[in-house]
Amino acid sequence: MTRAGLEDVNTADSGGAVRVSGVSAQHTPARRLWYGKVSNEPGYRSVSHHHGEAETGGYVLSGRARIYFGERFEDYVDMAEGDWVFVPPFMPHVECNLSRTRPLVWMTTRTPENIVVNLPDVADADLRDWLNR
């Protein structure tokens, strides 16, 4: 068990996302699971990245999110509180907080662990509809 406030904060990140794990190999007996909370400040967007071999599931706990994906990040999906998302292994993507005033909080799980592979970044202007959100 991990008590609130005692989560592991030594996790990989994608340029400003605050990730804390409640269940991971770093501080529990888990060996093939990473489960944690990811927080993004208003207006935040990650650098482009993928999660290696990991399958990733996400749940929007609070706020509004956008994930860009595709060969040149030309596609995106918007999510609101209560929405779920699956990100396949090795899929490059950019995670965004659509709000300019409210934080975004995700619950995220990965197998086998919290793999984050940062890629060369893409300019804000190259993300369709990002600047005029």
C-alpha cells in the first residue's frame, strides 16, 4: 500500500508533466505494472514522446486534455473528465492541457513500467488547432 503523500516522485517525464507512482517496481512488490498520477499545469503541452514497449491506459480525473498523434502529429483526440484513452506501444504523441486556467490530472497505468522516450520536439504552430484552442 502507498499512502497519500508518500508516492514515488522519481519517475521519467516528458518535459514538465509531474508524474508520481502509487504502484511501481520502485517502491512496491509490483514487477510488471506502473500506476500513477500525472499532473499538467494550465496550457501545458508535453514534448513529443512515446512509451517504448509499454501499453498505456489513461483516465482524465479532472480537466480537459488533448493528445496529438500520427506521422506528423496531424491527428488529435480531445478528452474531458471521466474519459479513458489507450496509447499503443511506441506511438509518438504529445499530451496537452486544453485549459489556460485549470490544471489537468490523469490517472495512468503502464506495463511493464513507466517508460518515457522523449523525441525531437514539434513546434506549437505545427500542432493543428493548438494555438487557437
